[in-house]
Amino acid sequence: PLTVLGGIVFLKERERVWQKILGGILAVIGVILVKGS
């Protein structure tokens, strides 16, 4: 059960990391677009 719980937590944490990465990329693109226009 502990390994299953750990796996679920790991998956949720990994999702959060991906959201941070995507958010950062979108923020950079947004800044480039604003500065470019």
C-alpha cells in the first residue's frame, strides 16, 4: 500500500512540475510577444 501511495504522490508531484514548466514557457512566450509588438 505504501508503494501505491508513494506512486500516486509521485505522479501528482510530477504533474505539478510539468504545470510549472509549461507555465514558465508560456510566460516567456508572452513576454517575447509583448516586447515584439
